[in-house]
Amino acid sequence: MIFFTADTHFFDEYLKHDQQFANRDFLTVAEMNQTIIDNWNFVVGPEDIVYHLGDVAQMASNVTGYQQVLDVLALLNGQIVFIKGNHDPRALFKYLAKKQLHTPKGKEKFLFHDVGLILKFDHYQFFLTHYPLMLGISVNSINLHGHIHHYAVNSATNINVGVDTPEVDYLAGKKRPFGQPFSQKEVVEMVQQKDIDFKKRK
């Protein structure tokens, strides 16, 4: 299976208890980190793929800080495809590549993209980036992004898949666990429901 997330901000002391820009209510970063790990691993299997659209962690820019991030990422299931966010030093990605881990079946655990990539599924073309893109008039083209935390772009073609996204409200059913990556099915549901919502506004 394939999943999507962004803006985990592991170890971020400023965001751990921020209910405005982010949507977090934790006493410690350890509690926040563990909540994300637990909810991630509840749905992501060892061989699944998670596209992480930037801002992995807030850490000291040195080997000690990078190793702390690696220790957390090692606890997460699946292969993680990173798209660089504004809080992701290239040195972190170089460190992770040097200390490369593997899934149980031997796949490299960490893959890296500097700007973004394109995926196609369910008759949509998805542009995966950290920063929101303004696609203009497009047919079945959707931008999946992070960066803006508890905000949403005022466009039906943009979906915020970050852990703090308010667009989780487009998913039917009970409240979703914090930090849980979105499945392909959930992403398509968010796209369709946001489109319906915007058509009602016209």
C-alpha cells in the first residue's frame, strides 16, 4: 500500500503544544514522537511505501541531532520517500543515505527527492511537493503538499496531507488518530469531497 504524510516535525519543542498554526496538544516531544510512531505503524506495514512531503524533524544540525532523527525513523514501518521541506537540511538526508536502513525484504528504507515527483492513480495525476503549488486550470491534476500545517489552500486542486491538516474533515467517519499517514483511498476521498465542497460554493 501507499501512504502520504508531511510535517511530522519530530522533536519540535515549539509545535508540540501549538493549537493554532499546528494542531497539537502534547506535554513533551517524547509523547508527540511516540504518538506519531504508534499511529503510523498501526496502518503502515513493513513493506508499504510512505511519501513524506517534507519537514521531518526539528533537530540540532549535527551528527547527534541527525542520529536522533534516524533512531525515530528506524521505528517507523515501511519504505519512506522523502521530499525535501524547508526544515530538512540536505546534510540530514546525506546522513540518512549514509546510514541507510532496509525493509525486512531488503528494499532501501530511505529514498530522497529534492523538489517533488508525480504519481498517477485512480485517474488522477498527483504532484507531490512540500510547498503548495497553484496548478491553475487543470483536469484531474492534484497537488498533494504540506508546509502550511493547520491551514488549507483555497483551491479544490490542492490537498494538505500534513499531520496537522484541517482537510482531514473531508473524510467520513470517526476522528482520525494524530500523525497517521493518509492512504491512497483516503487521499482520493479528500480530493472528491473537497471538489464537492467547492462546487457548492459557486
